[in-house]
Amino acid sequence: MSILKDKNILLGITAGIAAYKSASLVRLFIKAGANVKVVMTPASKDFITPLTLSTLSKNPVYSSFVDEDDDNQVWNNHVDLGLWADLFIIAPATANTMAKMANGVCDNMLLATYLSAKCPVYFAPAMDLDMYKHKSTKTSFDKLASFGNKLIPAGTGELASGLVGEGRMAEPEDIVAFVEKDILDQLPLYGKQILITAGPTYEALDPVRFIGNHSSGKMGFQIAIAAANLGAEVVLVTGPTHQSIQHSLIEVKPVVSAEEMYNEVHKHFKTSDIAILSAAVADYRPKTVANQKIKKKDATFSIELEKTKDILKSLGQIKTDQFLVGFALETNNELEHAKGKLKSKNLDLIVLNSLQDKGAGFGVSTNKVTFITSSNEVIENKLKSKAEVAKDLMQQILKQLDA
């Protein structure tokens, strides 16, 4: 999944021959999972039709403040359009439009929207070689950059005039890649490796039956999404669950048993910067696993159990610079038991769940947690969605890392 998923992208199109590439650009943004709206300068409609762009974006295309062909004219609110956008990308950006942007000229809807936008603005120049090299164009670049706008460099190649050189608008794939990388570069966990566990483990009795628990994996999956949305590369080791995830920065490693989870976690821990173990791992497993289905014979049936390996404790014993987070699900003396685990397992942070709290625990979409830090700071949180809890957790980790 692209970092652009669910972003509101406003694409501005100006009157250059490179406008024909805008159709591909709209498709790529849609494919990345973004919501796309298009605003055009009136002259750009000579190069590509609004019908093409509205069909691809599945939204109306804006080029004037009112639709002059509509007897019941409605004002197209450029302010609302600018505020809607999470990102404003002007491609192609002609020398004329860039000069107007640099000097506050506002004589069409695209420019009015630009002046209203509060989001990051990217511009991809497109013009002939001599225009691109002209000092006035360089001045426009510098002024736009001083306003915080971001230049997507033009490429070198054959131009509409027949000349070969700089000025060719970046290819749509390169524009998308530029924007994605720019966003990632600004995210606080970009370049970090995060290891997360989720879900239950199933400990086999025989080929048919197992010992397990009610963990759905929802909390761990939400933590993985929150971490990836902050730029981290995530390895998600998950026990059996109905949860699914698609994100370009998340690699899912499915396991079944506690032993499999132990081995998979240890494969990735040394290269991780942060490890968050939210899985509900079985504490015990059957000492003997039958090769065939156990037949029902007697009125009672006894199973001899043995302890599984303590994954969290094992990581605490070998950690070097990793930030290690554990989860504690308790039913009594919650705070005392959680603090004990924090210390005995050499954690930097523990997340306490209490089954006594309504709306918390397994299988539900909400959670109520308490963060306990290695300095014994206790931070209580209200009942929230698991997505919100995951974001709170990542912010708490960032806070401790920056301290």
C-alpha cells in the first residue's frame, strides 16, 4: 500500500503540451489509493479534455468559478477545494503559471485555489529548453521554493520544439515516486525497522485440535499500520487471525505456534530498532502431540502441559539498542503485575490491558490501556478505538526516544 492511500490529492493542470501526461498521473494516484480532484486553467483544455480527467478521477473537474453553461449557476468554491487537499500537485507547471504563482497573480481558478491551499504544494515544470534556462524562470523557481513549494525536477529529452535538453516534464511514475519519497523523508520513523507481533498462538493437541485463546490480532495489526504510516519498515509476525493488511512498508510473517513465533521473532530482532510484542502467546503447550486424532473414550481426559519459551523475556536478555515494548493483559493487581513484567523482562515500555475495563480486551474494536515507562511513569488513557490506541502508542515511543 502506498503512503498516498486515502490522501486527498488536488492535481493542477496548466496549458502545456505535457498536459497529455496528466491522464496517466491521475490513474497512478488513483491506483495508489488516493482521492483525486482536478483543477485546470482554461487554456489547458486545449490540450486535454475535462471529460477524460473527470472519468479517470471520478470527480468533477474545475476550470472556472461558475459553470457558464448551467442556467442554475453554482459558485465553485476555490477556498473549500484548497482546504480539501492534503497535497496540491501542479503538473505540468508552465513558465506563465509559475511566474503568476511567484508574484501572487490570481486570474483563474487554479491560481485562486493555489493561494487558498494550506497543504504542501509540488510543481513539475514543463517548457522548452530556452524558456527553462531563462533567468526569469530561475527566479520563479527560487521564489516558489522560498514559499515552501517543492520543485519536481524536469527531465532531459526531446522537446515539442524538436530541441533536446532540459524542460521535459517528469514522467508520471517519477512524479508519484518523488511525492511518496518526499513524504516518507519527513516521517519520524523513516528508515527505522520495527518488529511487531500480533494475534494468538495455537498449540496442537493432535492434527485436529489445539489450545488457543480469543485474541483477534486487531491491536497488533493497527500498531503495524500506525508504525508504517510514520515511515517505518514493519515486520509483522502474526499468529492465526482473520485480519488482513496491505501496505508497501509492512511485511507479514504468518506463524501458528509459540515456538514458530519465537523463531521468527529472533530472526528479525537484531536488525530491528523497535520491537512491539502485542501477541497473546500461549504460556503452555501440550507436552505430547498425538500423530492421529485423539478418540473420545473416557469421561475425563488429562493433558500434560509444559511451558513455552518466553519470547519477550528472551528479547530483553539479548537487546542492545532496541526499544522493547511488551503488553500485559491482567485481571487482578494489574498495575503491580505490569510493573513486575516491565522490570523482569527488561522493557522500555509496557502496555497494560485490564479485562476488568469494559470495552477492552480480545475481539473488540476498542481498547483502554495504561502506559508504564522504564522510569515508572504511569500514563492512563481513556477508552478509544484500537486504531487510536495504536497512534497513541507510537507517539509515546517517539516521546521516549526523543527524551
